[in-house]
Amino acid sequence: MRNLFRGFGAVFYKEVLHVRRDFGTLFFSLIIPLLQMVLLGFGIDTNIRQINTIVYNADGRRESRELIDRLRNSDTFHVIRYVDSDADLNDAIIAGRARVGVKIPVDYSDRLLHQMSAQVLVLIDGSDSSVAGQAVNVTTSIGLDESLRRVLQDRSTFAVEMRPKLLFNPDSRSPNFFLPGLTAILLLNVTTFLTAFSIVREKERGTLEQLFVTPVRPMGLLLGKLLPYLGIGFFELSLILTFMRFVFRVPIHGNVILLAILSLPYLFVSLSLGILISSKANTHAQAMQLAFLTILPSVFFSGYIFPRETMPAFFYALSYLVPATYFINITRGVILRGAGIAHLWTDGLALFTMGAVLLILAARRFQKKVIMA
Amino acid sequence: MATAAQNGAGPAISAEHLVRRFGKFTAVNDVNFRVEKGEIFGFLGPNGSGKTTVIKLLTGLLPLSAGCAQVEGLDVRTDSESIRERVGYMSQNFSLYDDLTVGENLQFYGRIYGLEPARLKRRIDEIVELNSLAPYFDRLAAQLSGGWKQRLALGCAMLHEPQLLFLDEPTAGIDPVARRQLWDLLFELSGHGITFFVTTHYMDEAERCNHVAYIYFGKIIADGTPNSLRELPEVQPHGTLRVEITTPEVTRALRFARQIPGIRSATIFGQSIHALIDDHFDLHELREQLLKNGIAVGEVRPLAASLEDVFVELTNKHQAMLEAARA
């Protein structure tokens, strides 16, 4: 029996040494699950609260203001702005700034005072099905509640009628909701991962050092690395969109060309991120772990699965630093809400800025290795 | 400075008081040397003694901590980019792209150096001819044996017609035939005026160089032609003679030899012993003494110091100095 386990002690001893030497790998393998737990535990609240809401109060008298107060006190809605026209109300929702738009008609108070039933239009962005469901339920119940209160107070037989209207995804199909967001996550795979690996491979083989002895400039090297993968990312995007449109039958309401153009800054950010990772990582395994670390926030904090509105303030603020946040707003905007450049240019600009900052950071890190004359 | 380089005047490399520190560790400590144009300069030293660091300092891959150096007449502190355009570099592990063919590797490096298409094509033809790479042109670099990888790597480093080539351990892990062929090629190129800076720890390769320097713990402890180093007083002290004693019983012979007064040092060399003896010690008498102790002795004959002897002597002496300084 002794022979059966021969070498056990030696191998065990050696493995303990390996683990101690390569502390970084161990640290990451232990910290990532912990980080996921913290994110999911604190960051995600399945009760949807504080939905960004925009109000067009065409009436403006006491009765209408009372209704708005009720909406505000519900905790479900967070009124971010008041507008003065139907167009502004629509725009805010198409641009993704608000999920819910409430329009109180000009004759709201009159009708109530004349014992007639008053209708309030509630526009709900259906591109996020969980938010939409909650918004429909709560508005309906506020309407009912308001009616009951009036029935008891004034003995009026007429009530306030909330008319929720689901925009963009009226059937609440989940592919319509998930697939545009998934696009952002899938693209990370061919951009961040591939670029990071391609540079780390050169580090491992020593060809990077060989290149540094040539007159190649860091920007020349980085852009030369970046562009082919930009092409691959773009091709991947076309494949995903074709699949989405023709296999999963998600209608594209906006302009596909616009989507293609706005995907460029997102690809640029993800590629630069890959390069930055490769300037830090020396081995394939390290690059893998760092790249994985960028995937996590893209899934959890971008609004892809969990609405950003439900996040605690800290994580909500963090979501502004996640590139996927902007790109998911772009894909859902163009595909589901038919948004145009006027609604989405700020997202494009934010992505482009991030990409430029990351690329400059990466170039500086490489520059340090090649001192320039 | 640039005009000096173009006129071909001045040395290929001049290094004065080079220092490179990594934190508290001084990897290169006050290193001085000069490499003339057209020389094959052998830069020797044990692993970790600072050979690769010196190359990195001279090619601008690492900044100097102190000192100054000119390569092809250009200052490494201010003109490293121009230097990189003029020199070739072949790193220790022949950094090629394994998934590219021989031709594609050449194309890539040619483009990096910005060769125009016509010149690139001419240069690739020349390199393929010179290095006999034609039969392998369409083969992946990964499928080449060590010797062919080395030829390809050398070819890549020479595409832009540099006048100075840094070869970092070009023969590590290469079979003896390929090593011999590489050196033949270096001599041929050197005949055309190209300067080589070659690091190695093979002593037979050091013997082939016009000029060698030996670096030990970041300091150069020997610098000169192989012949001038053999005659250094530290290696061949006044009043001593180096002899070779052939014997089938080297281990036993060494033990006795070390006890004989008049023998200053002795080491085993294959089937013989190399010994440093007082020059008034008669060779016949030495032979008799060994035979008397029952050791079968073949021949005893005078011997010129090899470079290995030189470096072993110098290293021992330097080591003793370091220890004395520490005590």
C-alpha cells in the first residue's frame, strides 16, 4: 500500500511552494468569486425602485400636483424633470434618459371638478421588461388608489383613470430585451480578450522586446495591433445583428448604419482596454484573469440584466464608468426605441473619450519600456 | 555626431563609465570599452553578469543610470531612435513569429524598418541567398530546427543593412555544425566591414573573436585581443610556465600534483592536467616525481594559456579581491 501513494508528500510540498510563489493567481481566483458575491449582494435589488420618470403636466392646478406627489411618494418613480411638450416627453424616453413619461392632460382638474373621469397617459419604456412590468402595476394601483380616495372624499362616482402605454416592446418579448444588450457583452470577447492575448503572446515569445529594438513607435505598434481586431469586432457585430434580426426576429426600429457607426467608439474602448491589460499582464493566465475582471461589471452594472435604477448610489455612479452601459443604451435605443443620433450622440462621445484615455494610458505604459529620443 | 558616423570615422561603440542600477543592485558597474568598426567583439561572462543589460543600454532599451555611450557616433541618451534604425539586434531566443513563414517574417521586419518595396525585395533575395534559406522560404518558422531559426533571425536583423549587429548568445542551444556555419558567416560579413557585438559563454567562440572583454559581476575584468589576454601577468605570472600532463589517471594525478612544491595550480582537462609551474622546474623531473608515485604519465609539454585559463585565473583573482574587500 505504501507504494500506491509514493511521491505524494513530495508533490504536495512542491504544489504548496508553487501556490506561494504565484500569489497573484491565487489572489485573483479567490477574490473574483468574493467580488461577484459583493456585487450581487449589494448591487442588485430585484424590487424596482426609483425609475427615472419625466412629467408633462399640461394642467398644473392643485389636483394635478396632488397626483404627481403621489407618484413621487411611491418610491417606484423618481421624477427627474418636468417638460412642457409631448415632443420633449417622447424624446426623453427615446434617448433613454427616462423610462416612464407621465402626461397629465390640460383638462385634468376640470374634469375631476365636473365629476367626470380624468385620464392620465403613462408612457412606459418596454425595452426593459422588468422595469416596464413594475411601472404598469404601480401606476395602475396609484390610479385606483387616487380614485378610491376621491370616491370617499367627494362622493364622486368618477375616478382617475391611469392609461399605461407600453412603448417599443409592446409584447414584452424577452429576446427583444436581452439580445440588444447581449451584443455589448459578446463584442468584449473578440475585442478586449483577443487584443490582450495577442500582445501578451509577443511578450511570452520575446518578439515584443525584439520589436522595441526596431524604430517602431509605441503608437504605431498599438494602432497596428488595434485595427485588425477592430475589423474583426465589426464583422462580429454584423453577424450578431443578422442573427438577432432574422433568427430571433427582433425588429430594428432605428437606423442600422447609425448603430454601426456608434459601435465604433465602443469597439475602440474595448480594444484599448485589451491593450491596457496586456501592458500589465506578463502571461496568458494573468491576461485572462484581468480580462475576466472587466467582463463582470459589464454584465452586472451596465443595466444588461439588472436595471441600473435599482442599484445603490455607489454602484449607480460606478455604472457610468462601465463602457457597456453606454453601448447598451445605444443598442436598445437604436434597435428598440428607434433612437437617432440626436438622442445618442452623448453616449458615443462618452465612449470615444474613454477609449482615447485608455489608449493614451496604454501607450504611456509601453513608452516607459522604450525610451524615446 | 551623425556626420562622423557617415564618414566611417570613429569607433562603432564607445562606452565610458556605464552604470546601471536596479534598485540597490548594480547590474553594470563602471564599464568602459571601445569596439572598432569591422571588429568581431566577443562579450563574455557568466550568466547574470550583466551582458544582456549592456546590450539593452547600448540599444536604448534601458536608460543609463550614469556614464555615457556612443553607438555608431550617436549618443544613446539622446539619439536612441536613430541608433535603432542603424543597428540590428538578435535576441537570445531568436524572437521570430512561429506562426508566420520564413518569407513572412522577413517581410514583416523589412516593413518595420520602412524599406521601400523594391529595396525590400532585393534585400530579401540577398538574405535568402546568403543564409541559404531558399528551400525553407514557405515553411512556418515553428517548423525550423534551431540552426535554421537562428539563420532566419540573423537575416531579419540584417534586412535594413545595419553596420553594427548585436547578437545575444546567438549559438545557445544550437548544434555544433550550425555553430560553425554561423561563425563562417560572421567572418564573411565582417569582411564586408560589418561590426559584430556577440555575447557568448563558449570559449571556442571567444577564441575566434578579434577582441574580447570579460564581464564579471557587472565589472569588466579583462579587455583585449585573445593573444594579449593570454600574456597578462595575472594569467602568466613572471617566472611561471604552463604545462600539459597527459595521463590515464587524471583524478589521482591531480591529487599528487597539487602536493608537489613548484606546482602553483592544477586543473583537469579531459585526459590531461593543465598546471602552472615555476619556470625553473624541470619537466623531466616533474614527470619522474609523478611516476615515482605510481602514476602512469604520458607526455609533459609546455602549453599556451587558453582563454578559459585566462578567465578562470581572472575570476579567481577578482573573487579573492571581492572577498578581501568584504572582510
